[in-house]
Amino acid sequence: MFFPMVPMSAPPSFTALAQAVNQPKIGFDSQNPPPQAVLDSCVHCGFCLNTCPSYRVIGKETDSPRGRIYLMNGINQGQASLDATTIQHFDSCLGCLACVSACPSGVQYDQLISATRPQVERNHDRPFGDRLLRGIIFNLFPYPWRLRLLLPLLWVYQNCGLQKLVQATGLLSRFFPRLAAMESILPRVTAASFRDNYPTEISAQGEKRYRVGIILGCVQRLFFSPVNEATVRVLTANGCEVVIPQSQGCCAALPAHQGQTDQAEAIARQMIDSFANTEVDYIIINAAGCGHTLKEYHHILADDAEYLPKAQAFVSKVRDINEFLMEIGLNQTLHPVTEELTPVVYQDACHLIHGQKISLQPRQLIAQIPHLQLREPLDAALCCGSAGVYNMLQPAVAEELGQQKVNNLCQTGAQLIISANPGCSLQIQKHLGKQGQNLGVIHPIQLLDLSLRGEKLTGL
């Protein structure tokens, strides 16, 4: 190896040493870098480009899956560095996995971006404002009891006129666009948000067919509790004894998707432990993004020799609620939820259609409800821009995607939008409001619950 000679009379200055220390890191570190074999499997055909939401909005090759793979490979080969220039292209990825569905070579891009993001978090010092916002998100959202402490303040903010004033002035959007993006999708705080009194076990109605556990979620538990309540009613009506461990917390989706490895692992272990002695046949989740992460626990805990077997056993039991109900079959009569034929549209959540390969099952369930006419939107598999916390971290791209998604849904002429993920629902509701549309948004399990009980939809 050649070492350049430095004359003794001209030692490097302190400034030069400081600059050398602050140089961006060349290459990835040795802790689980993107697998070279997966990088090499990309033949750069470009089939992924039109399916990639960030590429369609930004229009740069480096903001496409193919472009990011080029960057990852360059860093892996020591030809590029993890600096602000390369990291912005990794941050622009929504993680929607549409490219995985479209790739004719079977490139596991999800493995690549999942390996890259922890590298970014370990090896790149983000600007202060970015660190502050991410710190708020990852120290608040995955912990339901912390969120619960804020509920009274949020209720006052929404009901005393302050929210309308903040939005009318536009000052938050002008000076703090990311906080404005977070505020714009804030769900309504209702009386149901303060309830957390689920029993640990709920008996099946009629003959018991299965014993299942339910995951309540974090945001879902507080702001979408009617979805959880409907899930329990539908399961028990179809012969399932329901178990709800009180020690369960977040599913780990938010930290896992953003490279917060240690936090994601700790949360995953807690979830596994909470179901350890429940003797359930299946573990049911009703939020698409959460379900995808729950089914990835064996990857999240791959380096944990103690928990890997537990994670594999846990994953084998996880089912999305739509997936589970189509597996076991409904054993109750479904009644109309509208008086006449009503057009509805189902919105595919990315981590359901691309991550879990579940698209047909929700449509099959909806089709069993009398008087509902299911319509299909253009670009059904295009991300809505929510993508976990993406619409808070990358609000400009998320805005355009949200607008496109709502345009496509409304053009179907549907009177109701059906969405199986809370983040998607909030994003869609936001852009419906911005476009002056008054369509309702409902979870498919809520429709089934109304149908089973013979109740009608209101507000159509």
C-alpha cells in the first residue's frame, strides 16, 4: 500500500486535521450493510420507475429504486459516502414497496432500504431541526400512554377555536412546514379516545371456532378505537374467542421503517412477550402498516439468538383481519348497510397490497355486503403519501401524492371510501377536505360490523 510522504517541515495544520475528521464516511459500516448479492440482482431495467411515487413526483433518477440501488452500490464499494447529498435520496423513499411488486427480476428492494436506513441513522449527523422532529415522533407516537397524556391538550386545541385560528393564519405552514403537516392530519379527539377498558378475554358467540389475540396498536388504539371495537364484534360473531393482552404496546412499524433499530427491536420483544402465554391460534391486526411489520419480526430480530425462534413462531400466527376472515369464512348472514345500491371504492394500502400481498380479500368481503357496488380507481396501487410518518418528514412530496390519490378515488363516482390503514385514512380525509369533497372514509371491518348487526350507514 502506498503512503504519501509528508515533509517533516510541513506538518498538517489543525484546520486540515479538523476537516479530515469531519469528512463524510466513505462506505457503509460492517453492521448489516445492504447485501451485495441483492444489489447485484438489479439489472437496471427501469420497470420500477413508473411505479415509484417519489420518482413520479420528483422526476430524478436518484429518487427512484434503480437510482437508489446505484447509490447503495457505490457506497458499498467505497466509491461514495453517506452524506447529505446521498441521504436525501434515501429519505425521499416512501418504503411503499410498489417496486418490489413490479420488479421482473425479483429484486428485494425492501431488504436494501431496510438495511440502508439504520446505516444513515448511525453514521450521519442530521441537522438539529430534523433531529428534533424525529425525536418527538419516535419518543411519542410508539408509546400509547405518552400519547394519552396529550389527549386533554389536543381536545382543548381542537375545540376552543385555536386550531381554526392556527390554520387560518397560515403562519405554521410558512415557518414550520413539517409541524404544519403534522397538525394537518391530527385526528379528532373524541370521548372514545379516552377509553381504554378492554377486557383481557371476550367469549365467542355460539360455538367456539378459534382463540385469537388482537393487537390494538398505538395511534389506532387512541384515535380509531371504533375500528378495534368493530373488530372484536366481528370476530366474536364468527366464533372467535378474543384475547387482548394488556401489556402490548406499539408494533414497531414507525421506528423500524425509519432505521431506529434498537427501538424497533425492543418494541418487538415486548409485543412477543405480551402474547407469549396466551395460547392463541392466531394474532389479528386490523392496520395494514402494522401488519406488515408484525410479519417482519423474524427479520427485525434476526441477530437475537434468544428471540429469533420466538419471533418466527409469532410471525406464523399473524394475520391481517381481512386475510383471516376470508381464510375461516363468515358464518353469519350479512345485511344491507344502505337502502339502495351504493357505489363504494376500496383504497389499497401499500403495506397491504405490496408488503403483505393482500388485495383480493378485502374486496371479497365488501362484495358480500348487499347493495354495495365496488368500483376501482385509476392507479389503485399508487401510494397516498402517508407512508407511516413520511407525510410529516417529506410534506411536499406527500401533498402531491395525497392530491393525486383523492382525485383518482373521487373520479370513480363512489359515495364512500374504504381504507384499511389509519395513516391512509387520515391522509385521504385531509385531501378530501382540501378539495371540498364530503365523502366518508371507513374501515372495511366497520362495514362488516354494521352489516352483521343489521345497521345502516349514516351520513351518505
